[in-house]
Amino acid sequence: MMSLGLKRWRLAAVLFVSSCTLWAAGNLVPKWNYYAPAAILFTPTVGWDGSVYMATDDSLIRAVSPNGQTLWAVDPGGRPSAGMALQGNLLYFPTSQGDLAAYDVNGKLAWRTPLGSALSTTPAVAADGTIYVA
């Protein structure tokens, strides 16, 4: 069997209270560290391009580039109450105001709809775009 010398990389994010570290699997040196100005609330969401999206304790959602630089931080009009789901170019998450919000990967509000109560679970998005919340 011939080896083509190709390496397959897996990324792993290590989350501490207010920092996120990205490691390449099999490598003992972190690729980058991001120190958020407030505690990171839930498991970060990673986009297809390697950008990392997270909610922080100062009621903001933040995006970090694949090289660890802040892309944007926005106030979604209520503290995120659960982790984010990513489908296509939209991030979905519930807020403490009882809304389900959708933001694009550039930090712009796509839409918001009232749910009547705050959720504590991450939305699930089906391939056809149907959003499930519990």
C-alpha cells in the first residue's frame, strides 16, 4: 500500500471559564487562545470555515476567526439562554427574553420570534430548515 503523505487534522476546542483554546489533534501546542472579556456560557459552535461562535456572560454573542481574532460581538437583545445551532450561514439560539433569534455569521440579525418563555436547550435544525426547540 502506498502512502500519499497526507495528514488528516481534527480540531479540538478546550473551554475554560473565559477562554477558548483551539488545538490540532495530535499536536501538543495550541493553535491559538482567545480570552473573552466575560465567562463563556455554553459550548462554542464552530463554522465550516473554522470560525468559532459563543455566548458570553455579558449578554453578547461573539465570533472569533479561524486564527483567533475577534470578528464581532453583538447584543442580541437578551442574554442567550442556551448554546447556538448553526445551519448554513445562520446561528440560532434562545434568549432570556423568551425569543428564538437567528443571526447570520456576520453578526447581523436575520429574524427573531417570541416563544413565550426562555429555553435552556440548544435548538436543533433539520436539513430542510425545520427548527426544533424543547
